[in-house]
Amino acid sequence: MNIGSFTLAWATVPLVLAMAGYLLVATGYKQYQLSARVIYGVLLGLVGISFTYLLILFLTDKFEFSYVSSYSSRDLTNTFPHFFKLSALWAGQQGTFVLWLVYGLLLGLWVRSRAKENEGWVMFFYILAQAFLLVLALISKPFARLDFIPVDGQGLNPLLQNYWMQIHPPIVFLGFAAACIPFAFAMAALATNKYDDWVKQTMPWTVFSVVTLGLGIFLGGYWAYETLGWGGYWSWDPVENASAIPWFVGIALVHGMVVERTRGSWRRMNLFLAISLFLLIVYGTFLTRSGVLADFSVHSFTDLGYNNVLWASLIILAIISFGLWGYRAAKIKGAAPSTAVLSQEFTTFLAVALLLPFTLLVLFWTSFPLITTMFSKIPLLSKLTPAPAAIETSYYNMAGLVFSTIFAIILGFNSLLYWKKTETDLFIKKLIVPMIISAVGAILIFIAGFGKIIETWALPGQTGISIKIIFVLFFYILFFFAAIFALVTNLSYLIRRKGGSLWTIGGYLSHVGFAVLLLGIIISTTFGTKSKLTIGQGDEGTALGYNVKFTKTEKATPKEERTYFDISKGSSTFIAYSTSKEMQRGGEAQYVRTPYIKKYLFSDLYLSLENMTDNSRVDMEPFTLGMGQSTTMAGYTFTFTSFDSEANKEKLSHSQPQVFTVAKGETIEIDKRKIKFVKFDMSQHGEGMSSQIGALLEIASAGKTDTAIPTYEPLSGSQHNSPEVDLPGGGYISLTAIKADIGAVSLAYSPQKNAVSAKLGTKLDIVSDSVNTMAVPVYDSGKPHSPESIVELPDGGQLFLVSVDAKNDSASYVLIPAQAAALATIELSTKPMINFVWL
């Protein structure tokens, strides 16, 4: 029985019962409250068992499960600080849905304890939100089995084998899960038409959702900066935006809650924002998981058949929530907002009024591929958008900079004002010093970076100052002024109000962080420098004043290669390396490269390996020669003339195993015995930590049928254990390979157990440039790939004797031609003040 599928499927029963029970409690039947609580506990228990079982499958390499096979492998590390088998659990859609659901149900325990007399309605709507996740988890089939058992999984994408990707997704989904809390309390307030306590009850968790979601977004940005090698951290990718849009709405909601909690105003808008926060997460899930953005996002998941469910969920939830809000909107009463322009309430209103249109703009642009796809299928509208299209990143960047500049100025004014009203004279007096400091600081930064700004924005061949350049220069100085102004005013407020409440200090500290972030973004992107350099191994080059020497390339692990550079500038010298990781997908090796970052206090030096010439990798040319045969390759002609010892040839010919590939149901013949591969034997697979697989063989001889079950056990790396078993009628047989893709096995038959060791050389005539030489590489059956099997060629190449077939007078070789010096193309760049972004 599949425990995971069983518990996840049966979780639908307590979910429906808990919703029904809490609906009864909400409508006055309080006697069902205890039953509803117990049933909710059963729901949490079943989903918790399902999640735990999925985790165990990953940790124990159960590759017969499709999800485990797709994202894990035996060589994934699972020791501190790299728990990659754990992080593989949320590498795909199936695992993230289950993780998200577990978070939501756990947080539901707190929701239940805080709801008090309103528990019925709050929990009803909260479980309704969890139903959306449970349906997605069931459709995704995280416990689906394969028809066969792979020896190994496909492995985790090397880009995801990073410390930050172990914690980035769980933090983001924790923020998503926490966003259900203000939604549930807002819906309960609308259902009961009671609004006095909902902000007090939910504001801590709304802040928690915004903080965790923001932290997750920044960790994802740092992962991109540290891993992808393009030097950036945010590209306005639709999947990135799917997290950022709810985060923007959450920020607006937190500020709105502050106003409602202080003055009792903004109530109607806050309820609307609480609903929108959750629904935007549902919509973002649709955009990123339905496959509609597959051509426009590097992060987007492929369509697994969720489209109809996601559309239906979004429409149903929107109709219920916005319908109830619209029904109650006219009756939602709150205090009138402040009319004083010089007040913190008014600047808060301005900030939210600016943030929400910007959010709508980002939402529209992010949805543009979906909108144009729909339009392209409608005859009347297809002329406007004949094909799906996306908005260029430059539009996002420009809109973001304009918004940030205005927002920073508002934040600066906010910290100079009192909550209710500030006298004009006092405001002007408090404004003078920050204005002077900001103006001086902006002018100094502007002067220092003037040449770089001109260089960045000037058109090719342009020598004078154009209107465009004047506009850009004005905007830059305004941006510098706004960022410094927000930093100075909010920092001075924190210094003056040392004893303020945690909420107050946290709010102004976040404003300081926003100002520092703006300075880090604009300085690192505008004033950074970069240069490309192509150098051969052992050679040196110069870039950005640094001396760079390409020293070597070596294997760090079987699937990880490092390319090393010695970098020096003045008296400072250090070793940098770029890591290339291999991943097998679809039978082909894929390589991804990660950059090297040298961190300084005020800047980073960023080295990205962009290209390595093919000859930096070893080319292997296998070939087989029968006695007397010749072949020509890499400028050499090889002729196999004879073996060097007839006695050792005779010894090997009697002891070498015969190897057969047999598909399920096929029969082979060995020494007048018919051997049929019946099926795979899984009786030992899965017991304890065993991954042993057997092949059930039927042996028919002289009218009698016997069975044998040789086994194959994969070990670490490419090693395996294939013990020989007695073959009825004499001899020994072993299972040497599993070929699950074609439902076949490789069997090795030996007339005697543990064949004796023997050495056998092959005499080779080697001709190159009219020079004839003789070589005798030696095959050692007891020690394959020994130094005696290698022939060093005159030009630096090597020839390996891999195996001999003494019975058929043939030998197999591998030629490794002489390799030209590897060429590496790198981009070296500086990132001034980049640490301000992460601060």
C-alpha cells in the first residue's frame, strides 16, 4: 500500500467534514466546535504523514517513485551544510504543493487559537483556502510510481545544488501560507459584519507574511547573483514577479493596518487588500504553474494539467470573496481619514496610493503574455496581437526607478512629521538640514560618476550632450537626492527615538533599509565596470587593472569541474575558480557554470566563466581491432599483429566470462541450456536501506526446469555489487547491469568461479609521419586499467588497452588524442556598493 497516496487522498474527508463542522459552528451550532477541532487535527495528521513519507522516499532513494527519480540521485549530498536530498523535495511542483499545505495547516492551529468567538467563520474560510492546495497536491500525484525501478535518479539541477536554494523556497512558501491568515479573518469579519478586532488579531501575521516573503525574495536574488553568472539578481521574470506582486500588496496592507489600528480609518480598503493578497498568490500560482509562461520565463514550470483547476479555483475564490466584500462595502464604517497634509497619515496614504498603481502596472505587464495569447486566438483582436508577447525588462526598470524616487521622497517627509498634524514652521525647520546633506551627497556622487553615466547612456559615435543625456543626468541627481534624503531622515528619527516601540523601530528601520537598497542598486549597476578576456591555459592577461592567469582545470568530484585562475593587483594576490557541474538529462550531459565572487567591504569582484573551448575537455575515441586489422585516426595507423603470450591467451579464453544482453521474456542458450529472463525480482529491494534488484531466470536442460536469481546492487558512484551464483548444470552467472529503459539485463557467464588472473599483451604496429614503432600494452584481468595498459604516443596522446577477447582474437582500445591548450573566456566585473543591496 502506498502510504503517501492513501493519506493524502483520505485527507479530503476530514477537510470537507471540518469545513462543514465549522460552518455549523459559525451559524450558531456551538456543540460541533470540539468535533470540528478534532477533525482538523486528523486532517493535519494525515497530511503530515503524507509529507513525512515523501521526505523518507527522498532520503532513502526510492527511485521507483516518479517524483523522487526526477529530482534526486544517489550522489546528492545530505550532510551539513548541504542537505540537497532534502531540498530536492521542493525542487518540483509536487513537493512544493505538499510543503505549502503542511505550512498552512500548521499555521491553522494558531488561527484557531486567536479566532476566539469567531472561530467558526475564520476556520471555515481558512480551510477553504487550504482546500485549493490539497486539490493541487492530489492532481500533481507526488506518489506516482514508475513501471520500472531505475538504478539511479536523474538528479537535482546543479543550479539548485546551492545553500540558498535549501532555504529560499521554504521561506517563500511560508510567506504564502501566512498570507491566508488575513484573508480568513477579513472574510470572517465580512461574514459577521464585525470589524473592530480583525486588524488587531491578524496584523502580526500579516507583518510575518511580508517579512518572510521579502526575505525569500532577497534570498532568491542572492542565489541568482551567486549562481547564475550573469552578474544580476533581479530580471523582472514572471515567476519573480509572482512573488513580488503579493509582497507589494502585503506592504500596502501593513501600512493600511497601521492607519486603521491608530485612527480606525481605511477599513474598507484594508479588507479589500487582505482578500487581494491571497488571490494574487493564487493567480501567481496559475501563471507560473499552468505552463502559459513557458516561453517567457526561465523559472516557469511546465503544464501538468492544472489549467482548469487553477482557473476554476481562482474564479470561485474571487466570486466568493469579492462578492461578499461588494455586498458589505456600503455598510463598512470607519473613522474619516485625516485632512491634514502635513501628517504621517497623509504621507502614508500617498505611499500606498503610489504603491498600488505600480503593483497594478507590474501585474498587467506580467500578465501580458497571457493577455496576448488570448487575443491572438480571437479573430478581431488577433490583428493587434498576432502572437504572444512579453514586456521588455527596460520598461520595468524605468518604472521601478521613477516609483522608487518618489517613494523615497515620501518616506523622507514621513519621518519629519507627527502622526496627526505638524506645524508648517516646525516642518520647514526640521527639513533644512536633511535637505542640505542630501543635496551635497547627491552632487558629490553625481560628480564622481558623471563620466560613467555619460558613457552608459551616450549613443554610439555621439560627442555632444543631447536632450536625452540632460534628462538622464537630471533624473540621476534626483534619484541620488531621494535615496540619501530617505536614509538621513529615517536614520535621524531612529537616533532621536531610541526608546520607541518595536513596531515603530521596525518600521523606520525598514525605511532605512529601503534607502540603502536604492543606493546599492543604482551605484552597483551604473558605476560598475566590466571587461572580457580570452586566455589559454598557462597564459596571462589583464582586465580592469587585474593580472589574470589561467592555471588549470581539474575534477573536484566526478560531476564537478573547477577552472582555476591566479588573480593579482599590486600586492594583493588570490586564487579564483569557476565551477562547472554536470547533469544527465535525457541521456545527455548538460553543464552549468557558477561564478567566483571576491568580496570586499564596499564592492565585489565578479568572475564569470563564459566559455571554454571544446579541446579543454578530453576527447575519447574507442575502437576494436581483430588480429591483423588496422585503423587510422588522429594521424596514427594502428595494426593489431598478435598476442604476446599463447599460454596466457589460452588461460584467459577459458576463464573470461561471456556477456549477454537479454530482454524480459527472451531466451539465450549457454552450453546446451536455455536460459529465459522471466522478470525483475524486487523481494530484496526496499528492505531496510537495500536497493538490491534481482533477475528471475528459468534454466531448462534435459527436460528439467530450474531457477536462479542473480542480483545487482548499485553502490556509490559508478560501482556496483554483482555476486556470482551457481547456474544449474554447472558454471556461474552474475547480473552485471540493469537496462531499465529497454526492460533488459546484462548477464555474465563464467565456467569457473572467480576466474584466475592473467596478463595478456597485444602487439601493435603504430605508424605516424612514416615513423614505424612497436608497442605492447598489457591487459591484466585482475587489475584492469593498470599502468601497463597505457601507451604514450609521441605527440602527447595516449592509447589505452581496455579489454581483450581471447576467444575471438580481438582487443578494444581507447585513443585520447593530444589536447591543444584550453582557452577560457571570462568576464571580470566590479560591483561597487553591491553589499548595500543585501544589507
